[in-house]
Amino acid sequence: MTHRIAIIGGGTGGVVLANNLAERLAPEIDAGEVAVSLFNDGEDHIYKPVWLYVAFGQREPADGRRPLAELVDDRVDLRIERVDDIDTEEKTLSAGGGTVGYDSLVIATGSQMDTESIDGLDEGGYHFYGESASTELRDELLSFTEGHLVLSVIGNPHMCPVAPLEFVMMADDWFRSRGLREDIDITYTYPIMRTHGNEHIAEWARPRLAERDIAVETMFNAEAIDPSDGMLTSMEGTELDYDLLVTIPPHTGSDLITQAGLGETGWVDVDSHTLEATEFDDVYAIGDAAAIGVPKAGSAAHYQANVVAKRLTSTVRDQQPTATYDGKTLCFVETGMDEATYVSFDYNNDPSPGRPSRTLHWSKLAYNESYWLTARGLL
Ligand SMILES: Cc1cc2nc3c(=O)[nH]c(=O)nc-3n(C[C@H](O)[C@H](O)[C@H](O)COP(=O)(O)OP(=O)(O)OC[C@H]3O[C@@H](n4cnc5c(N)ncnc54)[C@H](O)[C@@H]3O)c2cc1C
């Protein structure tokens, strides 16, 4: 009997997992004992970190796109199809108008934007959490020469929790280098009583925002946007006038997860160490789709994919899986246009951002270039 492993989602987690399995299980796949299928609802793999740089004219959306066919090992059955439903009792998926059986399922469906949950968000705010959104913001930033820029973190959890801090620090630097900063005020809003969900990153960020003259509004939960008046209102009753509003929009998980009854908000509850679904047999979730409280970051998706690859390898070899995820996350953090720091942490160790340097900025850019090799499992 062939053990059928189905992976839904050809983003960071799904591709790293598929390639890792193809390498580990090559003998079994070649012998027909294991089949690995990767389903994705589009032909391209998208590397989202590029969008931060698109907003400042440093990269093009195309720099973050590559055909999945070029990235995924030939041993993997790559299926460019949306999965429309999952039946965890029957162990089947609906995709491409047919039904496909699985023995082990991995959900790696990522996050999506929910721009309709806040009044006025679609019309009134820009963001950099999408290809076209980041190019629209780039055009707007280029013509923005004076006024009040507000960056409002509306949704939590959201992808790359440090990206809003990166954005305002890069914007500060970018406007300064163009001689515009004196005519532009910048305000950063965050929904809880500090500048970031992680208290150590928040402590690090607060003085850095102050020294750059970036105003901060904490406990600011955006409720409504009035684009005609340029007014952002919070549930706490604070009103902010803006000339350019950049948001981190609310996120949800994939519709597939809610529709298939695997998680009400589109995230799947999994054990934080084994990444196995708590309520469904033979189902894992990794990356953004997994509800385990670690940041929705590509690095976390990558580490989790490696763990699940080891666990599935043990399973198909009739061994007890022992690999576990320790919560590891690593993120470079841009602190301007040519300086960065990084944070590395896990379930037992807190982040401790170091002194920013040009070397770390270049390390982040170098990582972005080498990502394509990492995704293929070559680094
Ligand atoms: C602006 C920005 C900057 C970022 N910077 C960083 C950074 O510096 N470092 C970092 O670690 N992370 C960063 N991230 C976060 C990182 O990109 C995500 O956390 C990561 O992509 C999550 O990987 P994933 O595999 O879970 O999901 P994704 O990479 O989003 O992949 C999910 C895939 O599943 C597909 N899919 C969804 N539903 C279905 C379905 N029903 N059927 C078939 N396919 C489906 C999607 O189309 C997509 O291809 C950033 C994100 C953004 C937006």
C-alpha cells in the first residue's frame, strides 16, 4: 500500500516540507511506497517579504515570484489546484473537480487579508501586504511630500509582527534622505498597551521610535476610517487625522479551513510541539495556518516544515515520531534603509534585539536572495 501524503499550500511551509520529504523519502517514493502531493491554488510560489521593499521602490513584485514547477522536487506530484474541501473522517480532499484520498495531511494554507471587517479600510488605507497593494503604496509614498502619515496595526495576529516597526523606521529614514522629514509627521498605532506584542521587542522599540520622532499611540484598536475627512477612529475613542494611512489589515486563515470545519478563524489548533491537529487524526498544520501563538513568520514555517518532515518520515517507516518544534523563530528587522538587527527566540528564550548594523541589513538582503535555494532545500 502506498502511503499518500497530501500538502495543501505551496508557500514557504508547503514547499520546504515537500522538498524535504522528497529528499528524505526518495527510496520509498521511487519504490512506490510513498506518494507526496503538493496542492497550490496558483502556479507561482510567492515570497512575501519582498513587498516591504516594493513599497520603497527597492524591489519589484516579480522579485518575489517564481514558478512552483522550478522550486519543487520532481518526486513531488505538484497539483496547481485549489483544495475546496477536506473530509477528515473519510480522509479525502476535493480538488480540481475530483476527490483525492490521503493517509497524512499537512495544512499550510497561510494567511489572507480581511479588509472588509473595518469600515472604510478598502477605500481609505494603503498597505504592503500584497503585490498590488505594495505597488499602490509605493506610488502614494512617492507623491507624499508633506502631512501626517499614520501606520496603524489593525489586525493581530498578522504576518511578520516586526514589519510595522520596520516600515515606520524605513519611512523615517527614507523621508529624511529625501529632505522631507520636517514636513512629514509619522504616528505608529498598536492595539495593546505597548508597541509590539512581544514585551522585549516592545521595550527595545519604544526609545528607537522616540529618537526618530515617531509618535506612538498604544491601546489603539481601529474601528472606523473616514476617507473623505482623513480620520481614523479607535474603539477607545481616539481620533487621528491622517493624510496618508498605511495599515496592517486584519488577517484570517484560509476559507478552506473554516468551510471544512477545521478552525473557526481559519487557523487550525495544533499541539505546539508536535504540530499535530488536536481534534483531527493524521492532520498537521504548519506556518501561518497553525494556531500555536508563535509569530506568523516564514522562518517559523520553515522550522516547522522540517519537524513535520521528520515526523512523517518516522510514520511511514513505522517508527514512533520523536521530532518536535521548539518554537524557534528568527527575523531580521530593518531599522532604516541601510541598517538592521535581528531577533531569534523560541518557547524558552526571549528575543533580545542587538545593536543595528549595516552588516545585518546586508545579511537580510542576502537572505532574501538566497531564499530560493533555501526553499529548494539546497541551503
Ligand atoms: C510584507 C511582509 C513581510 C514579511 N517579512 C517576513 C520576514 O522578514 N521574515 C519572515 O520570517 N516572515 C516574513 N513574512 C511572513 C511570511 O511571509 C509568512 O509568515 C509565510 O509566508 C507563511 O508561510 P506559509 O507557508 O504558512 O503560508 P504562505 O507562504 O502564505 O503560503 C500559503 C499558500 O497556500 C495557498 N493556499 C491557500 N489556500 C489554498 C487552498 N484552499 N488550496 C490550495 N492552495 C491554497 C496560497 O495561495 C499560498 O500559496 C512577511 C510577510 C509579509 C506580508
